[in-house]
Amino acid sequence: MRYPKATKEALTAPPAQYRVLGVEINATAESICSIGDFDSLDAAKKAAEQKAGPGFPIFIYNDHGELIVRYGSWH
């Protein structure tokens, strides 16, 4: 699933890296926050696992803007 309110540029990691983005969900709004860009998928997954939780889904994208994996949930 691609987070629909993010632009392709926001989702795309630098060459040969992985971008980790979180979506903070509260009662009034949703906002995207950058967790960071990582040189390896393992490092990106570790960062995502640490941050993800209910109401704070985390998405990992590659350098083509393609979703690799999602952690956490919307509720």
C-alpha cells in the first residue's frame, strides 16, 4: 500500500538507499514524518520496527519509490 498523501519524490530514497517514513495519526489530522534514509534494508527494517505501533504505521520505500514493507497499523 502506498501512502496516498505523499508525493513520489517524498517516497523515493536516494540511489541505493531505503527511505523510512512514518504516518502520525491523531484525532484531527495525519502527518508524515521522516525516520531517515538507510544504506541497507536490514537497517531500515530495524528502525521501522522500533518506531512502528498502533496509530503510527511505518513504511519503507526503495530508490524507485516502491513500497517494500509496512509496519504498525492505522488504528
